[in-house]
Amino acid sequence: MELETDAIMCSLLSHGEHGAIVRMLTPDHGLVAAYVRGGRGRRMRPVLIPGNMVSTRLRYRTESQLPQATIELAHSRAPILGEPLPSAAIEWLTALVASALPERQPYPRIHQAMAGLLDAVEAAPSAVGWASALAQFERLLVAELGYGPGDYAPGDIRDADWGRVLSALEHSGRPIFQDVLSGRTQSLEDSRGRLIDRLRRITS
């Protein structure tokens, strides 16, 4: 069986001498894990960066086995990864999705919201332009996984008070660590903590 799809790179784990196991969020098939031959090589390293948009062909021998993936870069986030706040946001967002979502279950709204949030992080001149959307995304993810009421309607971030934005982020983080990621949180708490600390230094 073969499947061709666009995807968002979420995580990368070295496997063997040259290969890698990646997790990607697809629009119609949810979070998909796959083996990439040569994934640790010079040609593929810039492609398999979490946050990148890719096109992939997945080949399954059987439905229960890990597929092999051929991956091509569609859009790179590498140019903004040298900036502390965008880098911290992408690190947290991709790690959250890779850890929280069950594999091969479609979450089209999460995919759409994640793609939009990554675009906002890339395009906005400062975190004031996307921090409120991050809180909304976290509430969406919690609701889609069945732990929240789904109060994730977009707000007007231009009129948001920065203190309220930080409060919204504090609120949206609680159910993630209490419910969604229970028992496997230390590295993720560190990742989100770095992001929130940097956001607190901003004065809007």
C-alpha cells in the first residue's frame, strides 16, 4: 500500500547508523510515524526539521508495520530557527503534537490550526502577533482529545491585553499536563517553560 500526502514534521529520532524515525502530522491520516532511509545524512537533515512542511510518500508492507517514507521539502522554517522566540514556539508546538496525539487517527482541525499557527509564528514581527493563537491552539488540542469544552474560537489578538494573553497561556497549559500528557511530561514541561519565560519578558 502507498500513500502520498502533505505533512508537518513533528519529531525525529535516530535509528541505526543512517536512518531516522519521524512523526508527521497529516491532514487526513493524523499523526504518522515512518522510517526514513538516510534520514541522518547531509541531504535529509535540513528536510527533517520539526516545523517544516513536507510532501511524503509512505509505503506500507502491512497495515501494522512501520512504513518507509520518501520525503521532499515543501517549505522550510529553518530561517527563523535562529530567533529565540520563534524557535521556542516551534519546539514546543511540534513536541506537543508528537507526544499528545495517537497515531493514525485524523484530526483535521488540529492540522489546519497547527499549519496556521506555524505560518503566524513565521510571519509576525513579534510574539504579540501569535501568542494568543498559541493559547487557542492548546485549547483546541485539549478539546479534540476529549478533555475540554472546546472554547477555542479565535479572538482579536490586536486588541488583547498582554497580561490577559499570558493568563490565557497559563490556563491552557494546565489540562495539557494534568490530563493529556499525564506521566510523560518533564522534557515537555521544560520546553514550554522556556517559551513562557521568554514571553513574560515581552512588554506589548
